[in-house]
Amino acid sequence: MNSSKIIKIHTYIAKIRFIYWVLFVLYYVVRAAVNNCYLGDLFDVISRVLISVLIILDFAYSRKNYNNNFQIIQVIRTPMAMWSSVNVIIHSDRIYVALLSMLFFVALVIQILYLTDIFRFRHKLIMFFIILLPMLIADCVKIIQMSHWSFIIHLILFNLILFTYMLVMITLISHIFAENNLEMKRLRNELFIMKQNVKLDNLDTEKSLENAYERLSHENSEMLVENLIQQYISSSLEISNLMKLISESLSEALVVNLCSIIVKNEYDESYQYNSRAICESIKMEHFNSHIEDGSLIKCFQDFREPFVDNQVDMKRYDFLEGMNIKSLLIYPLVNEENWLGMLVIGKDTNDYFLNNMSFFERVSTQFSIALMNARIYTKMENMAMKDGLTGIFNRTYMIQKINEYISDIVLNKGSLTVILFDIDKFKKVNDTYGHLFGDEVIRVCADAAKEVAEKNHGFAARYGGEEFVIVCKEKSINKLHQLANQLHTKIKETKIKYRGSTLFVDISIGAAAYPTTCDNPAELLDRADKAMYHSKISGRGCITFDGEYE
């Protein structure tokens, strides 16, 4: 990924952080005004002023794209990370403040170490320990102040766990990046050596010179394709887009008649593919049908070495029907013996794959690396968006998604509905059957919510603990009633089994709709929460719609 795109990511992060800071400031000001709260001691005031100055400064520079200078980002965000690490220690007796500070600290460390120009592993470690220095000082001060040995031991254990976790994470991520960089460097070195080995000393006739020119032209085309593929891999982690770009580059630059990239999806037995024919007269429907019904893949998925046929007999290959293919290459895409997919190339001349196998080996290797990187990126993205226990969206991503929906419906004058529900007497379930059974109850309710949401073109999220949210656009109040009743019935009638125990659970539901029951879409969650609370105090196991209890 080039520096301009990384800078752009930093600008988005700064803007999102600034918005959350404004919300927190408003929250504290309102709470102080309403409750006449004490704002804190001198350290708290100085701390809040310092982080506010840094966030505002970060936001101001983000509007100028940090003058395309990573050092500005490091200078601003390093004190932020130091502040958050100190806050973890200072507020260790306030668990929520400490946890928020810890999350803030981890996010900032990742931004500083992996989204700036700090490349060497030892430099990352040095920067990490610089960031931790104020935290170590705060630890020492806290230990001196506290006389309880149990607290001191807990504090030391906490820091050891934190240091170990961060060091392992930095080492693993750096190792992944280093391996990919070494592989790319190896491929570039092979390409350079190959060019150096091209000798023209023995070309003493015009024919041999013409052959050499053709070979060099072909190698130049291959080098151009490799450079394009490297650019594509550096600029995109979207597999379908990469497949399209690479198949276009191979078919057009090398003038091959058939080019198809087939990739197995990671979590099931389905496949995605992109097939191209350089001649429009070649019909791809027959070839693609053999991919879709699995017959082509079944023939070659056990291959770990390339399959080459430079004298194709069309009768042997049903999937090539209607194509004038005389040379065929099927190159497996593998990672540590795991079959990821395959590259299919066809040419209308015999013996096409006699002298260019190293090129297709490099292309296949590059794409296999890109595929693994994309899968790693997707997993990390899912970890940021999804709840670890249930697999549905987490609260942070849900808030982001609802804000996007609100912007859309306000702009297009649409409607938005929110259902919030809570599992009744969930604490009793945990106390009676244990927390593992409680986790199973949460998973079952989450699956039911997801199924109902997707059937109604919405999404489900875990709001927190045993509370869940369903959000749908363009639903009338009657549809909202149907949806809530459908959800209630589905969960109420579901028999939950776990390790020999069986249980039925009930839920309390609150629902709100914009603009039917609520004039401000930003208040939907709060209104649905109040409606759910009314269901709770009304005996549980019922549905309350916004406005019915007022």
C-alpha cells in the first residue's frame, strides 16, 4: 500500500477520533451541569486538557493530509499512546476507564508501528519501549504509594501480561510482513538473474537475431505483466478485483486465447472465478459451466505440480469444447500444500509452454501470497466488526452502520426501524446451568436475530451482554409489528440443548420506528431501549412499541 493511501487512512482515523472526543466532551459537560459533579483533581484536568489538545492538533493536521509526512503523525500520536498507557495505571481502580484507555493504547501502537514509515523490527521495538516508558514510571510511582502487597503483585502481573501480549503481537505481525517482503525480493532477484542470463553472443545469423528479438519481446511482456501484477497486489486486497485485473493482464499482454483464475472460498466448498477469452468468437459459457458444476476442479484439485500439455487433443478435454486450444497449462495455487485454487491458460499454438514456465510459477506465487494476505486482512477486519462469541456485528460497528443508515434515510426521506431485545432472567440461566450453557443461549438468540434480520434486509448486532439489536430500513409500522412478533415467537419456541440440558427462554422486546413513532432518527436506539425497559417492568416476555407506554 502506497504512502498516500496510508495517509488517507490516518485522516479518517483522526476525524473519527475527533467526533468521539466531541461527544465525550458534551457528555461530561452535560453531566457536570445537571448533576453538579466534581470534574476531578488537578491531574484529571491536566490530563483531559492534554489529550484534547493532541486530538484537536491531530484533526487539524489531518485536514492538510499531515503534509504527507509520517513524522508529524508520530509526533502527535506518540504522546497520545503515552497518555493512554499512564491512564491505565492511574485509573486501575476504575475498570471502565482503564479498559477504554487500554483499547486506545493498543489502537495507537498499531497505528504508529504499522501505518507509518517505521520498517525495521528493532526500530518498532525501540519505539514501543519509548511509548511504554511513562507507563513504567507510573508503575513505579503507584508501587511506592501503595503498601498492599496484593495490589503490587497484581499490578506487576498485569504489566507482564500486557508487555508479553504486545511483544508477541508485534513479533507475529512483523514476521508476516517480513516473510512477504522476502518472498517479493526473491522473485525480483530471480527476474534480474534471468535477464542477466540472456546471452546474445551466439546469434550470428539474421534468423537467430529475429528469434532472440521475439524472445526478448516476450520476456519484456512477461516483465510488464509481473510489474502490473505487483502493482495490483500492492493496491488492492479485494480477491475478485485482483482476479479480474490479473486475468486481463495475462490475456492481453501475452495474447493467450484462454485465461481463467479459480479460487476456493476459505470457509466452504464454493468457488469464485474470472475467465477471459481474447477472441469474442470463443464462447465461455461451456467452459464456465464446468467450473460451476465442479467437474473441472474435481479433475485437477489434487495436483500440487503444474499440469502441461503442449500437444492438446481436444477429445481429452470436454471443458475446451468450442475453443482452438493447442497448448494447455493448469497451474495450482498452493500455500504450504494447501490447495487454494488454480490458474488455467490456453494458447492456439503447440509447444507454447516450453520456455516460460518460470514466469507462470512467479505469477502463481505472487497471486497465492496476495490471496493469503487478503484472507488475513479479511479475518482482521471481521475481528474488528464481529462479536467473537456470536459472529454477528458488535456494538461499535453497529453504531457506525446505524449512522450510515440515518444519513441515507434523512437524505432520501426514508424510514428506519430498530428492535432491541433482552433475554429474560439470563442471570438465573447462568447461575443454574453455568456460563457455558449461558453462552449457548446467547449464540442461539443471536442466530435467530440474524436470520430474522437478513430475511427483512436488515442486520443484527450484539448490543452488550444479553441484549441484541435488529435494524431494518423501509419498514412500515405494520411490518415492524410482524417482525417483532416473528422474532419473539421464534426465540420463545426454540428448544436450546447443551450437554444434556434443555431449556426454553423468553425475551423482552422494545421497538421504535422513524418517522412513525420517533421524529429524530438519532433517538431510535434510546426510544427502543425505553420501550424494552417497559416490557421488563411489565412482566417480561412481551413486546412494547415506542409511544405505547407514554
